[in-house]
Amino acid sequence: MNKRITGLLVALCVSGQLMAQDEADALRYSRTVSGGTARTQAIGGAMGSLGGDYSAAHMNPAGLGFFRTNEFVITPGFYFRNNEYTYRGFKGDDSKSGAALPNAGLVFGMPTNNPNSKWKNVTLSLGFNRTANFNNRRYVDGDNFDHSLTEKYLEDLINSGTTSISAATNNFPLGASLAFNTFLIDTIAGAGGQIDGFRSNVFPSYGLRQIDEIEEKGGTDEFAIGFAGNYSDKLYVGVSLNVPSIHYERNRTYTEGDISNDSPDNDPGFYYWTLTDRVKTDAVGFNAKLGLIYSPNGAFRLGAAFHLPGTT
């Protein structure tokens, strides 16, 4: 059996785990929105001193102290994503929409019923809040007569100084080796049977139709247990224990195809090639939030909250 085919079969049978973070990951997971109840979203998440809303458990838990009765909160929603791209003069567009659940929670307001106590009531809450929605879909296509993505794999071999078939077959399992083992990249024969370099079997000058399709799923959520107390209807203190989580999936399919497969100028052995890239990220952490609200009268409230750094 051809050694290159054998190497490809071995690569397909071996799985590994890769952990990394780049600027795209950092930007994606740092962008959050003002989730929570409809009331909280309507005021842009300004729940620092207002209180009386379940969303306070995720911002300033002291705001839970305003509850004197039980409450169940659920906030349904919808999202609409529309994307338009222009690539080399070709326009592509795609969209994705669906239902969402930004927020849901239970609040138990419990009066102390002790006329001699300055603690008027205590509150317990349980629920979750969505802080980011990654659901999206993008589509880009166009004709390219100058470049092919295989050039990236070719540069990996050339810049690394690779000079042997064995190195090209095995040393780049997530990139150039995949292209080499599937004959997208081949060797240049030199004198005496030696390798004189590498070349791409995909020729952009003949015209390539390039299509890039990306679908993303998931979001970031935070589950919280909150506890707060009301002291003399003036000072409200609270604490919440939170479990933030991340779930992200990306399925990308990139295709390059010969624009005119029947052209006598083109390599009859190449019609199209497809790269499928799947990324899945799951993470769970823990943090705590402390807060207080001081209200000397009904017209003035001053709030402060401290969010402890989270751990994963």
C-alpha cells in the first residue's frame, strides 16, 4: 500500500486533544450583553442600586432584599441574525433566527414577622441568566484567479525547511500533512530521484470557486443562588454564589472547486476539495458577588457591588 495512503489512514484513526486560545476566543467570550428580565434589559442592565428585580442576583444581590413575597420570573425572547458579505465582487448572505430564554428564576421573599427586629425580611433566589448568544450562520463565496488556500499549507512546508516525504506526511497533522496526504500538495522531482521542493496541485489561475460556510451555536450562561436581607428598610445586603458556563460549537465547511471542470487547460485530476473544521468549547467556573444598597429615603438609593474573580 502506498506509504502516503497508509499515513493518512493512521492519521484518521488517531485522535488527540488540543487546548488553545487565540484573540478570536478572547474577544468572543469577553463580549456580554445585558441579559436578565425584560425590565433589566429595558434600562440597559442598570440594576446596581435599583433592586426589586430577579436580575439583581447576577449584578448586585443586595437588590433581592426588596422582595417581600415570592415570585417566579421567566423571560422568553427571540434573536435575529442577518449577515451580508462581499468577496471579490460576489455578494453572499445568510441568516439565522430562533427562540431564546434569556432569564428564568425563583425568588422567595420571607418577612421576619418580628416587630422587635430591625431585619424586616430575608430573600432567597435561584435561577439563571444568559449573557451571550453565539447562534449565527455565515456564507461567503466568490471566484478567485489569484490564490488558493492550499498555498497556506505549501508555505508551512517551505518555511519549516521540510525536505522529506516522511516529514511532510507526519509533522503537520492539523495542516500541511492533511493536504499532502490527499495530494492537494505534491513533491517536485529533482535530479537523481531527490525532492526538489513542493508544489500545489490546485491552480488558481484556472479559476476557483471558493465557498466558506460557518454555523455557530451556544452561549454563555450563569446559574446563581442569591441571599439578601433588609435592615430597617434602609440598608440592603446580599451575596450570590454563581456558576458561569460556556458552550460554543462552530462547524465550518470550506470548498474550492474548479470553475470549468471540462476545460482542457485544467488538471483533469482536480475538481474540488473540501475542508471541514469543527470546534467545540465547554467550560464551567465559580464566582461570588457581594453587594449593598443604602436608601435613606424613597427617592435616593446608593448601591455598590464587588464581584470576586471566577475560577474554572
